[in-house]
Amino acid sequence: MKSATLQKRFQVDQQTAAAGLRAFFKLASLWRLQVDEQILLLGRPSRSAFFEWKKHPERDLQPDTLERLSYLMGIYKALQILFSDPAIADEWVQQPADLPPFGGKSPLDYMLRGDVLALYEVRQYLDAQRGAW
């Protein structure tokens, strides 16, 4: 019984990971992210692992990578809610912002610090802007 439960959980994790990776690669295209930027946002997997993920997203990912994907999808969704024009929403990450926490950098530059906290803070900022807090 335990083995069947673990096997089912593993399948769900792979399905979740595959959906998250496919969504991330679409987001990366919309945000015009370079390969090195994508790798950094995903938590610095090796280049070979990154390209393998792109080819075959059906896999079990580390919790850190899943957390990063969750924040990035939340950022994308919040932007789509805040801006009625999807093109403006997608451009927002590239635009310099004097608002905290960005300090004159673009939100993308801020997220490219590489730590998961930066993704969390951008997500938190957008959620606050749309009144979710």
C-alpha cells in the first residue's frame, strides 16, 4: 500500500513539474529571457540539465525549483491581473522601477540576484499592488 502511495505521489510530482516547466518556458519567451537568465531564475541547474528539462519536462524536480516555478507563475498571473494589456504586463519585468524593493533596477534584474527570496519579494509586491494582502 505504501509503495502505491509513493508511486502515485511521484507521478503527481512529475506532472506538476512538467506543467510548471512548460509554463516557465512559455513565460521565458514572453519575457524575452536569455538562456543564462532562465537558468538563474530556475536556481542554477547545470546547462545540460536545463536543456534536458526543456526537451523532456516530465521529471521530479527539487523543492527549491518547484518553489521558484510557483513564484514565477504567481508573478506572471499577478501581472496579467494588474495590466489589461498582456504586452504591457510582459514588458513590466524589463522596466526600471524606483519603487521598493527594486531601487531603480528592473524587476527582472532584481529577480536575477538568483536567490528565491527575490522571487518571493517581487511576488509579494505584486500581490500587495492588486490588493491580495
